[in-house]
Amino acid sequence: MDASLEKMVDPTLAEMGKNLNEAMKMLEDNQRKAEEENEKKYARKDIPGPLQGSGQDMVSILQLVQNLMHGEEEEETSQAYRLQNVGEQGHMALLGHSLAAYISVLDRERLRKLTTRILSDTTLWLCRLFRYENGSAYYHEDDREGLLKICRLVIHTRYEDYTVEGFNVLYTKQPIIYISSAARTGLGQALCNQLGLPLSCMCRVPCNTMFGSQHQMDVALLDRLIKDDLESGKLPLLLVANAGTPGAGHTDKLGRLKELCEQYNMWLHVEGVNLATLALGYVSSSVLAATKCDSVTLTLGSWLGLPAVPAVTLYRHEDPSLSLAAGLTSSQPVEKLRALPLWLSLQYLGHDGIVERIKHASQLSQRLLENLKNLDFIKTSVEDELSSPVVVFKFFREYSNRDQTSQAAQASTIQHPIISNDRHIYDTFNQWLGEQLAQLVPASGVDVVELEDEGTCVRFSPLMTSAVLGTEIQDVDQLVDCLKMKIPVLTSTLQLREEFEQEVRRTVGLLYIEDLSWPGLGVVRYNYHSDGKDDDKQEKELEKINTEILKKLNELESDLTFSLGPEFGGQKNCVYIGMVTEDLDVSELVETIAATGKEIEENTRLLENMTEVVRKGIQEAQLQLQKANEERLLEEGLLRQIPVVGSVLNWFSPFQASPKGRTFNLTAGSLESTESTYVSKAQGTGTTPPPTPTSSLAKQRLPGQKIFKRSLRSSDAFSETSSVSHCDDLEKMDQRPPVPSPGHEQGPLETAKTEEQKEGAQATQTDTEDIRSDKPPHDCTKVEEQESQR
């Protein structure tokens, strides 16, 4: 490519292309280096500074751009941020922006000829490519700007005096713009704000409720709305239809809508992702009707993976003066250079390349749709199973006949809460499913979408993402494999949620927290009531206990995930349990949580009581020692307290006093004298503390079986034969000699308690020895030294 650039006649164009290649290569090389090593950090890169007087070279400036593009993501996350793979066609689009700046400096006549050729070629290619005959084109950066200009064109057309009188003509006959309720969010409000119209000029048309797709505009209702507006003295102006709704990708009945617009002299504008299929050999009749509409908006950048190319609005209108007044055409040649990046990219791809990219995206959606038909508990929402560019699916577990009867009986009593709860639960699970699939297969481009009737769904729209992400067939197959792995987890969690709730409600000390927005087994809180404590103190103790429960549960070797819940909007002081599998032993899980919480609560109370007992014992010991010192002073006499006389008297007649002290028994919680210690010259052991009661959770497990897992023999069925054989195996394991074996392991909680008992006994004995042996003799020795000094 460098050799071909050198052969160009204009050296400026050759240098421009060369500089662009060097700049892109430098940015891509810097990106690869950032992904390989993340050690070099650039200080003060985000802090604005003064403009350097000497200037900088292109390498330094591009290095600064590279740091600003990737530095923040590398610091916050472990995975480096990856740019879109623009490819050669992307380089052509980027080159178009540089060429537009260079071409704008040409003389006026050359600029006019060049821009006219670029605009004519691009418009002709797009009209032929998307079967839109005799159309004009308007190129715009914002995809809503084309519709805005069309609205102004229609206002100028229907209101002849609008150019002279302005909004005064709109006051007598209010214009009405009709949009579908399935249109993009905020589209109507944006149009009214830009046009200076009140929101009453925007009419939202509901979708079908009885017949047809629930994402298509209700044509019969639209007809009634138009008639009502005409009777009210209003002017139906324009209708915005969808060829691929933003959510589900469904197409309105464009043929009937076009007939309705011709009947009431309205303008029909169409937008949507399904318009891309007009370039294919086979086009559905619903989408093909868009070629007869008054205007369409095409977003070629996302369809073809072209960065920084404008959107295009194709329209048909006979009066060029009104188009100029509406802003659809411009007399300034520089405005026509917007089409230059698209002109270069279309020539680089060619007709076959453009069709191949759109065809590849359609094949990806068909591949996924065929695989989803064979999966249980997956419900799809597509318009046409033969050719649907957008695939929307969700996890949904259908009930059997008996379950449906019970559900109907419950729904008859409390219909709205059950429907609402089920809807919220499925929305939460599908939100989790979409996030997991997007994380596991990022090249698929799946995302989560909220639909009015279906709720939360997972959407696969390769026309919008495949060209950018480079999605291939193997990515779709990997997506299906990941979906097969997640479905059993979703079904098991959904089945065990009710059992978990019942177990928690039956367990004393546990409180079940209903959080429909949590994708998992459920939420539980260890709770107790203490009448002698205020609410703030009790809340802090609950937070401490539940945090400690979460810590101990995470230390166990299990396949479950325990957390404090979402960062925002979750309940406080709770343990959130994530997704589970079908072999989960719910009763053991709940019993473990309850036993762990009770153990932590007892240890907390024991520590509080011990602290209080030790404090009172120290105070009592101080009083007794003070009284003993007073008694010793009376025994020694007054003369021994005089400094000089006392020393001489002690030298002639030493006073022998037995050292007295106090020892504190932690087990009994009482003070004792140290006389027996000095007589026997040995430290007493005291009474043996009672053993801490262990939990009954430690049960025999099969080799390799983790905690909270049911036995593999009884996971599928609970027959008498399997139960007897399982009991026989346990009896045989009990009769084995008491040697360590993999079949009989001590439970984690029991092991932890045994170790805590040993440590507690050692700590108790050590503390007792310190109080008995060290403290009292030290006090007595100190008193004797003071007497000798006197």
C-alpha cells in the first residue's frame, strides 16, 4: 500500500495516507503493548497543564492520546480495554475525515464539482443497494436528525404560509405526529423539543393486544385516532413506523400503514435494523414495503462495522426549494463532504462485500434460532422464523398439568401478587442469564432488553454487533453451549427457592427476606430479640453476627456463593445465596446457617459476660488487697513505719509476714486466696470447663462429596431400596475401626469447635496461672522492698 501511495500525483494525498497508516499502526502497537504489560504508569496524564511553547512532535501527541484512551481502564480493571477492530474499511472511513479537511481548502469551483460527484455517487449507490428508487439523500451524524429534517419538510409542505407567518399558522390547526409505543425511548420528546412544538402534538399509538404481534402498531386503533384528531380540527402530519423495533426487532404492517397515510395525506417515515435486509436477494414482504414509503433512515455504520460514518435518510420530494428550507439540502459545498467517509468505504467494500456482511449477520441469527428451538425452558419471541434478523429469547419454565391446576387455584385467590412475583423472579433470572452469556461469550454481542409484555429478555442482534465484534458461527455455537450449561442451574434454583423459604421460616432464629431482585436461592438473616438493648446496639450486633456468618460460610468447601448482596438496593445485615444445583441439601444448608449464627451469638455473649466478670473480679481483688495491706500495717506496728527507726528495727527483729494475694478462677468466676499456692508451691488447675456442645451437622459423607450436597444415590429418587442400601452402607462405615478414612470425615464446624475448645482451655489455664502466680507475689515483693527502704 505504501508503494501505491507513492505513485499518486498529489504528494499531499500520499503523505496524508501515509501519516494515517503510521498513526493507526502506532495506536494499535501501543494497545498491544498495554495488553502485554501494565507496569508503566503515566503520572498527571489526567491533569490539565499549560500549553508547551516549543510544541510536540506527532509521536508524543499520539502517545498522549493512547494513554488517555487506555490508562483509566487499565488501572481500574485487570483486563485491558480493547478497541474495535476497524480493519482496512475502517481506515478508509477515518481517511475520509482527513480528506474532507484537505478538500475544503480547494478553490470554490473545484470543490463544487468534487462534492457534487461524491454526493451523487453515494446517493445513487445507496438507492440501488436498498431498492429505494428516485430518492434523495441527507447525511447526518445524529440518527434522529434525519427524522427532524423530514418533519420540517412536511410542515413546510402542509402549511404554505409557514415560511412567512411561522408558528402562527400552527396555532389555528395543530399538527399531530404519530409514533409507535414500541419506538425508541424519548424520540417523541426530542422531536417536539427541536421543532418547538408542545408535547400534545405527539400521539403514541399502542401496539396490538388481541391479534398479530404485540410489538406491531395497531392499525385499526391508529385509524380511529386519526379520525378523532380530524374531528377536533387538528392536522395529521406524519407517521413514524418501525422496520425492526428497537426492542424485539418486529416490523410494522408497512403496507397497510402506507395505504392509511395516502388516505389521510400523511407522510410515512420508516426506521429500524431490518431495513438492512433490503440489500439481500430474498426480502420479506413486510420489509419490502418500506421501499414505497416516503422516507427511510439507514444506519450503515453499525451494519457494516464502519466507524465515524454518517447515517443516511433517503426521501422522495419534488420541490427542491422546500428541501432547502427544511435543511435537507445545502448550498454550501462543505456540507456535502459529510458523505466522503461513506463514499470511500462503500467503494472499498464493493456491492458484494456489503451484501456479504449483511447476509452473514442474517445467517448468525438463523443459526441461533434453530438451536434455541431444541432447548427446553427457552421461549423465543421472533417475528418470522424463516428470516428474523433479531432473536429475542428468555428463560421460562412451563408448568405441568398438575402444576397449572395449583397455579390457577392460587391465582384465583391472590391473582395479582402471584403474577407480579413470578414476573419479577423471571425478570431477575433472565437479567442474570443475559449478563452471564455476555460475559462468557463477549464476541456474541448479546444484551438484556426490557419488553413491555415479555419482561426481561436476552437479545441477539448481529446486524448491529457482528460487523463490529467480528462474530462468527463458532461464537453462536459457544453461546448455545453456555446456555445449555446455565439452564439446569436456573431450573434447580427456581425449584428450590420455595423449599428454602419454607425451611428458613420453620427454623428458629432465622428470618427469610423476600428480595425478588436477587438472582439466587434466596436471602436469609440471622435474627434474635433482646429486650435489654436498644435498637442501635442490637442492629450493630446483628450486623456483626451476619458478617461473621458470611465469613464462616465462605470458608467452607462448598460450591455455593455467599455474599452481602448487590452494592446498591440490597437489604442490610443479610446473607445472599447465589445459584444452586439440583443436588443441594437445603435442610443441611439452613441448619448450618442457624447453628453457625447461634454459635457466634453464644461466643459473643460469653465474651461480654466474661469481660464483665473479670472487671468486677479485678475491682473486688483491689478492695481485698487494700484491706489486707491495712491489716498488715496493724500487725507490724507504728514504729516500723518510721523511715529510720523502722529500718533499724527490721534489721534487729525482722518481721516475717506470709505473702497474701488473690487469684481469679475464669471457670468458676470467683476470687481465691494464693496461700495454698505458696504452701504447695504448685499452681492449681481448677475445675475442668464443661465441653462446648457440638452441632449435629457433622454427618457421614461419601468419598468426594462436598458439604451441602445430597448423596448421589438419593438425588434422583427416594425409594425404599435406595434408602435401605444407603443406611446399610452407613452402618458398615460405623463398624470400621476408628482410623482416619476418607469415608468418615469430621464436619468442618465440629472440627472448628474442637480446636476452639482446646485453644479456649489453654487460654483459660494460662490466664489463671498469670493471675495466680505472677500478680500477687509481685505485689507482695514490692511492698517488702518499700518497707526495707523505710
